[in-house]
Amino acid sequence: MEQQEKTLLILGTRGVPANHGGFETFAEKYALFLVERGWSVSVYCQEDVEEITQPMRTDVWRGVTRIFIQTARKGGLGALDFDWKCVRDALRRPGLCLVLGYNGAVFLPVLRLFGRTVFTNMDGIEWKRPKWPLPVRAWCYVNEWIAAWASQRLIADHPAIADHLATRRSRRATPGSSSCWDSPATTFPVIWISSACSTSRPASNASSSSSTRP
């Protein structure tokens, strides 16, 4: 396998080790899983600060390269600022981009424009959740569509999510799962993602996520 194919960039989480939610836990376990098998894995980590003094720094944690991106903005604007900076930085690094969640999908076409390979774990059906105000639900709805068409492959972590994504893209674009549901997936690297987990979440959680960043 070529080196390019054994290099992975993980975007869309607050970073590792996991302290915030399900996507961070997955990013941590999956990154360590791949490092043990000879992969080069980098995870973008959000660093909230009052004033930006060091826009980007890196270190190595248990064999995983952590790329810390500082943002001085708060809440949803801080998440978007972080996502945009991650996309810009990823353009200058080799490797496949694995994006966890679609809240910053508005930036994914930039990666595709520059010829990058993008796999996106599409999260729950966030725009249906009544807990979010209407503008947030609208934002999630638009970003779901953008992610669906800006990604080469979509990853569903529950059969119900896969069924929903089939209304956005052909099932050929949704070949596997990031949980441990039985899957006929044979397309690299989704089969590896399925193998990385030890638990799956029940159907009742299919329309929600503990790590969504509105």
C-alpha cells in the first residue's frame, strides 16, 4: 500500500484524548487502532483561548500526531472558526481526510476542489431534533446535504442513519459503519472503521449525537 493511502487526517472533533463525546472517543480509539497497524494518523484538536498566541502547534500522543488549532471565538462561531482552520491546514498535508460530523461541511468543497479524498461520518439527523432552535436546524439541514455531496464516501453509524442517507446519495456511497453493525463493506477504509469499535449504539439514539457542536 502506498504511503499516501496509509496516512489519515481526522477532522471534526475537539481532539484526543476523548473528553467531550462519542466522536472524540471514536477518534481516540480509531487513531490508536491504526497507529498500531503502521498508519500515520493526525487528529485536529481545538484549543480555546482568550487570545491567539500560537495559531497552530503539534505534538505526539501515543503515536498519534495532534494538531492543535487555537480559536478565540466562543460557541458555534468558535467551532466554525476551528473547522475552517483545520480544512486550510489539511490542504497542505498528505492523507485521506476523515471528517466526524457535518456541522462544518460548508468547508468540505474546498478539500474536494483541491483534489482531496473525503470520508464523512454523517452523525445523527440533527436537523430533526426539537432541542435546537430553527436557525440551527436549518444550518444542520443545509450542511447535511453539502456533506452528502462533497464527500466521496458517507459513513453511517446506525442502520437507520444509512437508510436516511440513502435519500441523499446512492447506497454505493455509504458502504460501511463506524459502529459494529454487520456490514457487507469491502471498500477501503470503511471496513477498518467497523473493526475499530467494540460497541454499537441502539436504534433509539440514531437521530442524535452526544458530540454535536451546533
